[in-house]
Amino acid sequence: MTKLPRRFYWYLIAAAGLAIAAALIGFLWILTKDQRPPLTPTDVQGTWTAWSSAGGDGRLTVRPDGTADLQQVKPEPGCGMPSEPVPSGTYSGPATWVFDTFPDEWPGIRFDYTSPLNGKTCKIYLPIMISEQHGPLGFFIHDSRSQYKRDTAHPS
């Protein structure tokens, strides 16, 4: 077996270093290419209506002061269901909202409200995607079939 020249080992080390650097650059590019600007109140305030059949007649009114009205939205599991006369299995009433991001989802807002049955604070996450074609779109984490679209930007 022949002995390889010392220069060969230096080339091998340099090639390995370049491969590692290229892999690191590629990884960082993948992490940052989907970065979206943070949401602002003007992105979320307004009236949101369900635009999927699973969302039913749901409606969300989001105000810039951090308050909201939820109408006929499906609560998260274990949060308690309100009694009649609202449709069974939905909540209608006041809520507050804050910017929040559910793990592994788009940035969005979180609605907090008190369950009328058990007094428990309930949380509903609405990840929001800004679509060039449709404007702001969102869905509930606990029921991703309930999709919402912002209709008007300034609630009354």
C-alpha cells in the first residue's frame, strides 16, 4: 500500500470543512426563508366570519383595545359548553385577545374567555396567515376545519 502525500490530507480536511459550511448555510437559509413579519393590530382587528362549513355561523369581532366578541364558536375540549338558547356545543359572548403563537403553528392571536358553565378560563388559538389573494385567514387549533376569513378591518 502506498503512502499518501500529506497534501492529500489537507485537501480532505478542507473539503470536509467546505461541506460542513455549505450544510450550515443551507440549514440557516431554510430556517429564515419562511420568516414572516410580526402581526400588527391592523392585521387582526375586524370582523372574521367562518368560511368553511365546519365553522358554521361562527363570527369573531376583534377590536384594537384587546376585547373581542365570539359568536357561535366551538370551545376547546374540556372547557364546558354553554346552555341553551345558543346552538349546542358553541360559545357566544365576550372575550379578550392577545398576540400568541401556538407551538409549530403560524403566529396568531389567542382568545381568552370565562366558561359560563364552570367559570374556567378557556383559550382558543387562531393562527393567522396573510394571503395576497384572500387577505387574513385563520383557523382554530382545536378544530382546524373551522376556518375564518377577515371580512372588515374595522369593527363597529
